[in-house]
Amino acid sequence: MTIPLSQRWATLSLGMLLVTGVAAPPAALALPFDPLPSAFQRWLNAQRDWPHGEELRFDQLAQCSDQTAAHSPYRMAVFTCLMGRVTIRKASQPPRQCQLQRVSYFPANQRVRYWTSTCR
């Protein structure tokens, strides 16, 4: 049985689309800031929708790494800073200043997570 050339071409084209679609990085993984500590800090400080009615102010972000370009099935793309401070304000409480252990932005789900150590 011979498959017509047009059908073989369509099958080949579909196969190439599937391969390149899987291998190409999704556009949604782009960072909404330049991959620099100062740009990440500005972007974080411009956010207003923190959970629990908190107001967060980030300072002195450092030791940052951009792991959004490396694609691995075992790790989410992330931009992370391992040093800095955050001031946390809640409506009826005095502000707390905390040392950051890590602050990360995950472009796949557009979420920020942060971990603190010493707070005063």
C-alpha cells in the first residue's frame, strides 16, 4: 500500500509541530522583570496583592540566580534571591523586619514565595 505524498507530508508536518512544540520554551515562562536583583526588588515592591492583607517591602536583594532558561522535567523554572530583607506590615500590628533566606518567583504559575529567618 502506497501512501500519497500529500498525506505523508501532512503526517511529517504534524510530527515536526509536535516535536518543536514540546521542545520550545513556553512564552509564559518569561520574567516580568529584568533578571537583576534590583529589577526583581522593584517589581516585588510594586506588587499590591499579597495574601492575608500584608504589605511587603523588599530591600537589599542579593545572590540571585535565573533558572528560567534551564529546562528540566524535575525542576520548575524559577528566579531566586538568597539574601535580603523584607518588612512585613499587617493592618493592626507593628511592622516586622525579617532576614530573607530566599525569595523566589515561579513564572509557570506567576507566584512569589519567600522564606524568612530572624524577624524583629
